[in-house]
Amino acid sequence: MTKPVLLGICGALRTDSTNRKLLHEAARLFGDAEYVDADLNLPLYNGDDEDAHGIPAAVQTLSDQIAAADAVIISTPEYNKGLTGVLKNGLDWISRTKGNPWKGKPVATMSAAAGRAGGERAQVMLRTCLTPFRPNLLLGPEIAVHDSTNQFDENGHLTGELYEKNLGILMRDLRAQLVDWEHG
């Protein structure tokens, strides 16, 4: 069997985002896989632009990456008690592409934020926004890293034992869903 493809979608555009670090930690704990970082640096969705120019190449690339992935992990910061505009914009654009690349796809969500709740509200909103796509959402264990700038070491690894343990469980369960999805 070839290596599974694990797509990581970060709700922050910053290169050194703690959510990007969290995705890389998740990929490490997932184990042997081809990890791909998605690019959410997309134009703002505008129906008039879509009518005039069609689906932008960057959006089609993202849709194709989701379709080609065996599993998807999404991490989002929490901006003003919700998910980021860049992540919502990406989901809006994907809804405009042909087919549904998310349908039945194993998906795990997580968050890292400065606040004490670690982005829990953003994750709830993210799951709500994913529902129409009908992915196979893993609901736990929930990973919401609080005070996120202080939760990673200089190598980008989580320093909290409980975070790493629960993230490992989530990735183990995601890998198990992969097997079920391929044979179901």
C-alpha cells in the first residue's frame, strides 16, 4: 500500500502560526504519510468575479488537494470568538467547485489560540461550517491549545504532555478512519 496523503489546512496565513505548528505536530503523530500543506491565500469570494472568470486556479488546486487526500486535518485560531475569515472564505470557495471533495472524507479539527479556551468556539463554528459538505468528522478528543505561543518548543513540538497525548489519540483515530474509509 502506498503512503496515505494527509492534507493540512491552516486557518492562519502566517508562516510561523501556532496553528501551522499544531498541524505539523499532528502530521508527525499521524505517522508515515505524505503530508501536504494547503494554501488558503485565495481571493475573496465574489459571485460576480466567479461569473466573469470562473473558479480561480488556486481554489481549484485546493479542491483537488482535498479530493486527492486520504484524510484532512484543519487547525484554526480564534478571531473575535469565531473561525478566521481566510478559512471561511476557503470553505465558501470550495463549495463552488464541481463535486464535493469533502464527502465522506475523514477530517479532524483542532485549534490553537492565545486565549484560555484555546479556540474552542472557532472549532465549533468550523464543524458547523463543514457539516453541509458531509465529511466524516472526528469529534474527539478535542484539541484546543490555549496560550499557544508558549506551548511549543524551539523545534515546534508541543511541550504539554496532555496535548501531545490527546493529539496522538486523535491522529490514531484518524488513521483508523482511513482504513475504514478505504474498505467501506
